[in-house]
Amino acid sequence: MAFVLANALRFHVQRLPATAAAASAPGRPVVVFLHGLVVDNLSSFYCPLALPAARAGHEVVLYDLRGHGRSERPATGYDSAAAVRDLVSLLGALGLGHRRVHLVGNSHGGTLALHTALARPDLVAGLTLLEPPLGGAWVENMVDTLSAAALSLEDSPVPAELLSLRLRKAANLTAIADDLLNRTSLIDDMAASLPFGPADYARLSCPALIVCGEHSELVPEARELARHAPCATIEILPGLGHDVLKESSGVLRKSVLAHLEATAAAAATGTGTGTGTGTGALVR
């Protein structure tokens, strides 16, 4: 565990060295994990994907997003442009500014990963997007949900009650959610965000794997991304909804590791292409 100063904020960061022989191959991208909103943090990736990725020969970086987990929680700056600046600055502070990266984003982290790839195609060698919210309808619903949660948490006795029951982790997550929703611009910044569209997807130049649960409301827009992006493939996991990271770790791990390796091989040879076709759909 370490704290790193980047973009004038203190970020909680964990790095995992590559442990397989493949790590010595030149040009392999650093794999950076981006978690979801509010009660999520870097720990959600550690066992399901980050540790297996390191053991497969990929250098790994995990960090708590601005305001989340153990990272510093400023009052403002929760828009996608600030998130991109945070990531780029963090990579520089870690001495990785000269390296290309493969971004693995879960839920809102997938949205931020796509924003980064579009803003910095020179930096991003590949994407793995797990249940990424891409359309405006999801943003509207999430803003409503977060606004209702903010009201329920304001001056709530729940954190103190959880502490009295010695449920420290739950109490801490509740307190973080209260801070983020009631004392930062996160909800307003989300409400002001613009949805992606076909023109954005067509600009995506790196290989991308999109993974969604069969019953997720995010599938239609994910299919649009796969249809318009030059090198994107979508994989639909049957019987699942939004929480593919927790509910399908074995199948998901196999798919993600295969995509990471394909992207690393493409980056090492300078081809810049992966396994995506732009129209691919795979149901497991």
C-alpha cells in the first residue's frame, strides 16, 4: 500500500509486479484497474483479476479514484476530464509516463477508461470494459438513485450504529458514501456529463473487450460500441446482471486474461490491433 501525490491530490495506490517469464518482453502495457462509483474501491479487483493478471506476466496498478476508498476527497472535480487528468498525472508520478497502458474498468470505471482512450489514444493500448454505462438513460437513473441515497444518508445515525456493532468496514463505506454524495460535486458532475455516441465509438483506435451480463440494461449500448468501434468485441455472460465482476469470476478471468495477452502481443509487435472485429458478439 502506498500514497502518491498526483494532480495535487493524494491517491491510494497498489502496484503488483509481473511474476511470469512473459514480463521480460519489451513493450508490454501496464494494466491499470479502474473501479466503480461511491462504495467501490481498488480492493474489488484484487483477487478476481489483478493478482491473476500479475501472475500471468502483466505489471499491474490499482488505485482508489478521487474521493473513493483511501484517496483524498476534494469537494470538486468528479467529471470525466478530471478523472483523465488524475490518471495521466498518477502514471507520471509512478514513473510510468513513458509506458502505454491497458485499462480495465468496472461499471463507472469502464466509462472513465473509454473517456481516457478517446482523449489519449497515444497512451491507451487496450481496453477491457466490464458493464460500462455509456448512454444518457443510465446517467439519469444513476443521478436519481444517488440523489435519493444522499437524502437518506444526510445526518443519518447509521455509521455510528454500525460502529457500535463493530461493523467497521460497513461503517467506513457508509461514511465515505455520505461524504461523496452530500459534500462533493459528484452528483452534479455526473448530471452534467454527456453520453457517448456512434461518432465517439468510431474514434476508438485500440482493441476493446466489452463484457456484460445477459440481463443487464447496459447491453444495448454496449452492442452499439461493439458495432461502431473498429476493434471491439462484446461478450455476454448468461444468467447475470450488472455484477459480473463478483458473480462470474472464473469465466471472466479467462476472457480478460486472454484479451490482456492478445493486446500485449499486439503492442509488442507494433501492430496495434487485438482480437476485436467491430461486430463481434460472444455468448458463454
